[in-house]
Amino acid sequence: MRFFKKNIQIVIIWSLFFGLNLQPLQANRCSTQMFTVTLDSALTYSDVIENIADECGLTLLVKDKEAKKRLQESLYFVKLHNASLREFLDVILTENNIGYELDDNKLKISYLNTKSFNLHYISGGREGTSTTSVNSGGKSGGGSDSSSSSGGGDSLGITITSTDNFQFWSKISAELASLINRPEDDYKAPQPIINQEAGMITVTGTPQQLKRVSSYIDDISEQLKRQVLIDVNILSISFDDSATTGIEWSQLYSLQNVAISTQLSRGGGVPNSKALVADGSLQINDMLKFLKTQGDVRSISNPKVLTLNNQPALISVGNELFYKIQSGSSQSSGGGVATSNSEEVKSVFAGILLDITPEISEDGAITLKINPSISDTLDAVQRDNTGSRSIPPDLSRKQISSVVTIEDGQHVILGGLISSKTGTKISKVPLLGDLPLLDHLFKREVKINNVEELVLIITPHIINREKELSLEDLGYRKLQDEEK
């Protein structure tokens, strides 16, 4: 047992290897020893640190005046048992918001420190806007790829707009500014320096402020690294009965050993749209069998996309319809007129646009924000004599917005997107129906109304980063299973 000046009582417990020799200690020996310490309230932080520096042979360096000021404050009662040197310094310094660095035999003490943190993410932000107009009069015109408006005159109706704005670094900067400075902090830290291209955040502050920032960035990094595999089945169901109201979803509940729940979706012009949630026991083949009892089933697409947590996955299935806009200008000069013509090629999209943003909670649940938008041409696309389109086609649009929370491997089933088209069905007698002038005697043309409902089956899977992805993880069956 050794008694330091000012009644600091420290018992150093030596390992058997070093024996019980109480000779002046070196820094490397202190780093391997255990301390039993009792400190009374008559001491200051400076008294304790100076004594431990003397006993361990440490070079002591106080780096700023604020640290020196805090070391002169009185220390209240402290009692440690079998603590290492770093545990001793953590209790005396770090717990009292004083920073230190222990490098070999050098002990550097400071109140303020500057530290850089790495946060790997893409620079810039991501933003997407989808707008749909539903008009009560006139034809729907394809003025742009994000909206439809009346072909002429005034139009009344509603407009549905869905905007995803993910400004990552701006949000991080605002949250760090509110996190680093608390009302109880004596020191007001400056705004963190963020280098988006390098993915680096530099912060100057006290140990407690740096600890808060470090914990926050660790949590953010862990969430950002989580990934979700989204499996989407896009199906079209055709009905023979033009008066049908779509799929009778109530019959889906009759499937055995399948739990089904219903969540209403928000949509424009789609009053019967619903989001059904089925547990993982429902197989896609079972769902296809059920849909075949309702009508003719056609698979449009089966995309699989891997996306980061809280990042939108964008899926596009359709066609770009191009058209030319011709413009001309004339200028008069010196009694003559010069005319110039120009052409500009533009396009509109007709098909399916699907925007899915997953969010993984701490308990492993997945919240999906789903925004499907379907556009289609109202009439046959007209072309001029050169085979080019001179005007944009008229488009119809349907859109659903749904937010659901499900477990890993469960299915979200979206339906209610019903469209109808008028077509012509020709029945004729072979050969005779193709005779000139007399063909109308041997064939019949009947106008029919084709009704289709679009069904989306969305299945998310949380990907474990500790193992590599296999084809089975991506939703593909093994070859030997397909051969059976």
C-alpha cells in the first residue's frame, strides 16, 4: 500500500509475474496492473492526475486552458476496485467531460477535441414526383410524362401528386446541429463540417459531444447498410363479362392455412383498390390458381430489385411513344424572306411505373410505401404519311398510394386497377371470308369490350449482409427443383 500526497490512497495489485516490488513504475507496467483507489473530496482532478503520472512515470501534457481550468475543480468521493489504468482515467476524466490520450508514456489532456467520422453514402439527394390528373370533361392529353390535362378548354377534376424527396446530407446536417449542442452543455460546438464526396463528417467538441455524435453515426451507418430484396409479380387478369366489377377478393379468404388482412389504399379514380397482406405460407402458385378462377391470367413482368433501407426502388414496364414537333420561322432581309424549319422529338411513357420505398424497423418489420401508376393510350396511335407521330397520344392514368407494414417474406397484394378497351372481333369462313367484294357475306365483325384488372404481388425480404446472396435468395428455384 502506498500513500500519495494529499491523502490519496491507491493500492496497486501486482501480477505474480512482477512480484510485489513497489519500485517506481513505468508506463508499460501501469498499463498491465490493477488499481484499487479511494479518493476524498479534499482533492482536485489535478492532484489525482499528477500523482498517477508520477507513480507511472507518465509525461503529462495539458493542451488547452479550458482543460487546465477544469482540472482545478474539486473532486468528490471516488472509490474504485481492481480497475485498469484506462478504467481509472475514464472514471476520473472522461466521466467528467475531460478528454485524454494515452500514448506509451505520454498522457495528453484536453477539453476540446476534433474527430472525423466516416459515413459512406452517395453525394446529393434523390427526388421523384408523379402527378396524375383526373378530368371530368374533354379528352385526356399527353402533355408530359408526369401529368395529363384536357385537350382544350377548361377542365374540372382532381390532381394526385406523390413526391419522394430524400435529401440525405441536408437532413444529417440538421440533425447533427441539434444533437451536438444541448442546453446543459457549457461549450457551444461549431457546426460540423460535412464533405459529401468523401463521406466524412468532422466535429469539434467536448468528449460528451463527440460521444453523442459517434453513437448517432454508428446507428445511422447500421441502418443504411441494411438491404431489402423486393420481388414483384405484375399480372393482368382479363374478364369475358364486360359488366364485371373485377376480382372477387372475398373468395381469397377460402384458401386454407393462409392468413389474409385488408388495408385500404389511397388512389385516384380507383375506388375499389385494396391492399391485401398475406403471410409467407401463401405461395405464388396458389395465388395464380385463384386468379385463374376469376379470368385469363397473363404475366406482364416479374422484376426483382435490391435496394438499401429507406431508398426508393423504381420499376418501369412499358413503352416510350415518340412524336415530332415541327416549328418554322421566317425572316425578311433585303427584300427577301428566309424560312427555316426545325423538328423536336419528344416522348411520353405508356405502361407501369412502380415506386417502392422500404423501411426496416428495429424489430425487423418492413414498412413499404408503394406508388404504382398505370398509363395507357386511349385510341390507336396515329401516324402521318412518313410513319411518324406528329401529335402526342391521348393517355389515361390510374394511380394508387399505399403504406403497409408487414413481416419479412409476407406478401402485399394490390388490385382494383381496372381498365376497359373496345375492340373488334372478326369471325369468318376460311378462304371465302377473304374474297374481294363478297367477303362481307362470309364474315362477321363484333365489337367487344375487353376488361382487365392489374394485380401486383409484392414480397420483400431482408438481406443478411453476413452471407452472400444465392439464386434462391433472389427468388429463383434451384435447377434440380425445376427438373423434377
